[in-house]
Amino acid sequence: MEKVKRIDEVFENEPNFRLIQTLITIIVIGSLVWSSSVIDFSNYTGNGGEVVYSIIKGILTPDTNLLFDFSRGGLWYLIFETICIAFIGTLIGAIVSLPLAFLSSDNIVPRPVAILFQFLILVIRTVPAIVYGLMFIRVTGPGPFAGVMTMTFTSVGMMTKLFQETISNIDTNILEAFESLGIETFGKIRYGIIPQLSASFISTIIYRFDMNMRDATTLGLVGAGGVGAPLMMAINAYRWNEVGAILISLMVVVLIVEYLSTKLRKKLAYGN
């Protein structure tokens, strides 16, 4: 009986959040109603159903000549180019992100230095990938190199942030022991930090490569190399059979990359 009374007392003394929950619900519903005001149905046409049918039919009946084109400049060559753009951009981004992550960690470097580099990373992360693509196309011209540079900058923004968060959660007892031995900052990083973080870093790099595979396709839409440009041309010309072939090839590649990256991340995390 005493336990029951205690439970009843706990329930009676529990704070009442109904007013706050009601206010949050009203705010969310009001925001949804206000946001829906930007939806415009004036451009809807009567043949929209036919267009949707054509798109689905084209995707389900892809252009087999394009789908099995393994020549230089063919579909699979462009897919391979997209993979290379994502891979090289991720690799360079990881190399650049590693020192930036340590320089932005206030448990490794003085706080003013960490704040300066955290602000720099924030600036890099603020710019969308499509904007980087348009910028580098102006600088280097259309092609894969602009895509690689774009992937590098977008990877630096995300990976530095994740690396820095991982570094901030390391076991500081090792660093204190190294400091008592008079070991400098580079030695602490080399022997005390990297062994703790290598598996997490590699997992982050693999995850970023998985994301870059999709982003590299989007960048092709603005001329930054890869399969995005042919996809955009096929959509604009209403050649849905070609769109279907390109999408199927992309799905196959993304599924393979997803499967392998998941396996590798599990191997790093659990060792099996």
C-alpha cells in the first residue's frame, strides 16, 4: 500500500505541461496553415495525369540501347565519372577536414583559435552544394574538375563538424598523461587521439562518400560533370525512356555503394 501511495503522490506532484503542449500544437498547426498559402495550383493543367503516365511508362520501359552502352562517353562511362567525382572529392575533403577538426577543438588548441576555425567551418557549411558548383564552373569551366572541387568543399564542411564533435568526446586522461610527460600537441594528436578516433573517422568518411554519390548526380545538372547533364537533357526533351535507363543505372550503383558502405561501417563499429 505504501508503494501505491508513493506512486500516487508522484503522479499528483508531476508538473502539468498541458498548457505548453497546447501552445506548441497551436503554433505548429498555425505554421502549417500559413506555409500552405504559398502552394499555387494555378499552373496545374488538365493533362497532368497523362504526363505522369508517360513518366512512369518511360521509367518502367527504359531505353535498352542506352542502358547497355559501355562505350567511352556512354551511360556507364558517365556513371563511372560520377563515382570518381564523389570519391576524389570525399578523399580530398577528408584530408583537409582532419587538421581543421583539430584546430577547431577547444580541448586540443586554445579556445580563441578553436572559435576562429569553428566560424570558418560554419561559413563553409552555409553555402549549398549547388552554389559551389555554379561558382567553380565559372572559375574552372564545365567538367568533372568543377564537380570534384564542389564535392571537396561540401565534404569539408560536414566532415570537419563531425570530426570535431568526435574529438570533443575523447578520453582526456590520456592527453593529461602525455602533457605531464612534456609531449607536445602534435605528439598528443599522433599517439593519444588518432588511435581512439580512427574507426569513427573512417566511418564518417564512408558515410560522406555515400552522400556525395547522390550529390554528384545533382551537380551534373549544372554542368559539373557526371551523368546529371544527360539526365537533365533527357527530362527537358521528354525522352522518358532515357530517363528511365539513367535512373535505373543510378539506383543500381547507389544500392551497391549503400550495401558496401553499411557493411564497412558495421565492421568498424562492431568488428563483424
